[in-house]
Amino acid sequence: MAEAKRVESVVADLREEFRANPRDTWPALLERGLRDLFEIPEATLRTGQLSGMLAALDGRDLLTVLPTGSGKSVIFQLPAL
């Protein structure tokens, strides 16, 4: 239950920051969300993830081709939160 509350709090904070900040700050917010939600302090977005996330946030159609294990799922999971 405590984990669910932590995630809800992180998501609420990120949503507020996305609303309050211009689009050019979104890459930094997405990286912070990756670190905070998945609790991996040194996590960074891999090549191809950021452009996919920004396309998803813009509501554009998207085709992402990345090798197995390169983090395709997070491209859609993080912006959906």
C-alpha cells in the first residue's frame, strides 16, 4: 500500500510539472520520472526512447524499432502515466 501511495505522489507531481512547464523541459521531466518511478537513481533514457516518448505525448503515430531489451515498453508506459 505504501508503494502505491509513493507512485501516486510521484505521478501527481510529474503531471503538475508537465502542465506548468514548456515542452522543451519535458525531456528532463521524463528522465526524472524514469528515475523516480522505477527507483533507479542512475537511470537515463536510451537512444530512441526520448523521441518515442515525445511523439506519444504529442499524440503522433509512432513506429519504434529497437532491439530486444532496449526499453520499448517504457516509451509508452511513462508518458501514459
